Amino acid sequence: MADAPTALGGVVLAAMHRRDLKAVLDIEKRVFPEPWSHAVFVSELALRHGRSYKVAKLGRRVIGYRGVMFSGPEAHVTTIAVAPEYQRHGIATVLLLDAVSSSVEAGAQQLSLEVAFSNHGAQTLYRSFGFAPVGVRKGYYQMTGEDAYVMFAYEIDSPAYAARLAGIENGLRTRPALAR
């Protein structure tokens, strides 16, 4: 898929490439207590089938990214992050909208993810997309010992879910363009 402008003025989503990893790793280290390594991202990018990794760019600057793994009727958000200075501006919403779209294109009917118990902002975003907790992974984050919710959104290929996404997209249209 070619670079795609979003409903958020100036932000473009593009396939993640190795040349993006310096910026991705910088965000990763600032956002997560247990950041993925360069080697993990390289190995994920090498998997041409069953994975989709994209970056959100403002001009030439990478300001966020997301990853999705596909497996039959299920897709799984492997990672999603936004640089701290660009959080709360709708970038994660744009990335998650694209993750859902890519998942549906790949034939998925449901989408899952894990989120830290303490990450209330992300949980609010995920709930707006229809994700609901279905379980807990105890001690999921080894460095901190924090538990994670396992969350699922079901029937992401349905007309009702498409209507939910349309509402989310319409909400983005009211946001101002980001400064470069």
C-alpha cells in the first residue's frame, strides 16, 4: 500500500523500513519500560507474510508506529506507540484505524492486544474501538512485574463495526493539523 494521508492534517502513514528504525527505537525507549531491540524489529520486518508494520510521519519525522500480526481469522496488535510530544493528538487513533483496516483486508474477524494495567489512556482508546478485556496476563511485563489485560475486538469485518470506525474517523476531522 502506498503512503496514505490521514484525516489528521500533515500526518502520513507509510510502510516501516529499516531506515526508520533509529527513530522507531528512540520512541520505543521513551515510551516502554521494556523496549523492543533493533534485532526484534529487524526480524519482524523480515517476515513479509503475516505481518504489517507502519510508521506515522509528520514531514520526514517518524512520530509513531504500529505493528500487526495476522493469523487466519485473528489479528494481533504487536506494538503501537507515539512519541511523547505527539501523544493526545489523535496519532494513536490513526494508527489503530489503519491496523483494523489492514486486519480486515487480511481476512481477520477479530483483533487482540495486550495493555498494561496502568495504561489507562491506551485502555480508553482501545475501548472506543470496541476492545474489551477477556483475560489477564500475570507479570506480563518482566521488568516491572506489571500485569496486562488481554483485550479483543470482535466482528471487525461487520457493517456495525465499520459504522463505529466511521464515527471515530469523523471525530478526527475536527482536530487541527499538527505543526511540523
